Amino acid sequence: MMLKKPNVSVIVPYYNAKAYIKTCLDVLLNQDFSKSFEVIMIDDASTDNSQSIIKMYKFPSLRLYSLPSNFGPAAARNLGLKKAKGEYIFFLDVDDTIDKNTLSTLYGIAKETDCDLVMCDKKWIENSKNQRNNIFFYPSDQALGVSEIMEAMRKRFYDPLPTSQGLFDLCGKLIRRSIISDNNIFLEEKLRYMEDEVFVWNIIAFALSIRYVRKQLYSHYVYPNVNTAASDGLQQGFPISYFKLIKSHVQNSLKQRGFSIQEIEKLGDQAFVFSIISALVSYSRSMILGKVELGNAVKCRKKIINDILTDFEVSKAIQNYSPSKKENPWIPRAIAWRSRRLLEFACTRRAKEVLRIRRKSQV
């Protein structure tokens, strides 16, 4: 008998997540969504008993798959995409949660408007406080057509504050699966940093309509002393070639969207330098928060910085980089001057500043 295709496939990659699995599954199984949906759990070669917790659940549309080795979130999500059968895809991180009406709200809008992607807003929770209390990606519900999508692509790498990332975040979005399958879009498995955003760039290159609902339905939890996939990815070594790979994906998306050659070149250089600076600040933040072992982290950051300061393409791109007023101007200057000590100092200072900005919004 042919089983009915689910309306939504929820993909949850995880690694050693026994502390979060039960909450994650309970949140999904308690959705008020009246349509059919499947939950696809992808085990990225965990060494704890996460799998045994999942196997206790009797939800008929819960499926569990495993990777043979720890290949990272991109590989786990790709396996989920290959197994998904839903009309729409929704990515959820195992240590995050969603409100009870998330799937019903997003799916309702998707069907009503026949859009390719619908996104909600997010809470960032640290120590039980929402760092984004009364902070939203947009001032009201939005309908983004091709021209608005192109404008968002133009602006993305000129604003370092997290509010600019809304459209380019992976989680908290319902994505029409046919866009992914018809265009053979997968996450870049080499990357363990910005791989999620690169994937979204590849998707919005083909999206004709996007909807934003001004409700914080997705809760992202910030654990100050716990290593993240991003800090872990940078810790494992992030050669300059990976930043060039990010630039290449961005430029291909711009080309697909019909940008001029001049703009593709300019925005590619901007994305290249912006991703380098973002990685350095993000890693510096992980060092301050104790997410990485300090001795190793100092060496790792030094290695990334040395690669950056000795690369010809970086020295060329930095000449075309337009820093935002919201970022530390000494970081691009230090790159242009090839000053390692100034760059280390400026990145640490900026990381502390970002933490202050985030925590200031807590009420």
C-alpha cells in the first residue's frame, strides 16, 4: 500500500545529545499540527545512549538514521534531506525548541500564499532569559518577492549584527522541498562553519516568494560553557580555502539570481572578508566563554590569522571591503596592514562587545 506523503519533514541532526533528545522529541510530538509530518533523527556517530532514548518512542513517523563516523552537521542534514519525503522541510537543532503551534502556523502560511519559504522569528535564551526580547528581524509580517530577496542578498554582508541574519538562518524555516531536490541543493560537507548559511544562499537563489511571520516561535538556547558545532568546526582547522568556498557559493547564488558581473565580484569580495571577520570574532567569543580549551584555541586562532594575512586573495579583497559602522574598524585595518597582534586584540575586543550587546537586551 502506498503511504501518503507527509506534509512536513522535520530533520534533526545530533551528536551526543542525550541531555536534549527527550525534550526535543516531546516538543515535536506535542505539535498541534493536524497534517501529517515525519521526524527524521540523524545520529552523527554519537558515543552516548542517545539512540536508546529515541527507540523508546513509538511515534510511527519517527525515523532514525546513523552516520558511520562523526562527519559534522552538514553531512547529517544531507542524509536527512536524502531520506525526507515531505512537501516542506523544517530543520531543528536538537538543543533548541519550537512553540506548540510552529508547524501549523508556518505550514498554514505556506499553503495560503503558495510561497517557497516561510520563516518565523527567534528567541535566544541564555540563563532562562530571552536575549531578543522585543527584538525582531522585521517590524511586521513580510512578503518578499524576487526584488526584495535580491536586496536582502545585497545587504547581508554589510551588517555584522545577528539581526541581519534572519533570512539567512537555516533553522526556523519551512522550505519547499522541490526547490532543494529540483536544483540538487545540499549542504557543503567540507564546511563546519557557515555551512548552514551557504545552504540558505543556494536556496534563495531559486526562491520566488518568501514570507516572514513576526512571531518568535523558535527558541535557540545559548549555553555559555558548552562547545558549539561552529567553534568545534573552527577548532578542527579552517583553511583559507574554506572561506574561498563560501565566497564561491555566494557568487554562484548571485549569478543564478541575475546580478551583474561587477556586483557579483564586489559582493563576493565583501562576503569573503566578512566571513573571515565573522569567524575570527565568533571563535574569539568561544574563547571568552570557555567553549574551547584556551591553550589550543590561542594556537588555532593564530594559525587561521597567519593563513589570512599571507593570502594574496585576502589582501586584494580587503581593498574592496566596505566596513559597517556597527563593526570594529580596526579588524579590517589590521588585515590590510597584516598585523597579527592588532588583529588578535581587535577580535577579542569585538567579541566582548558582541556579548555585551546581546546581554543588554535581556529583561
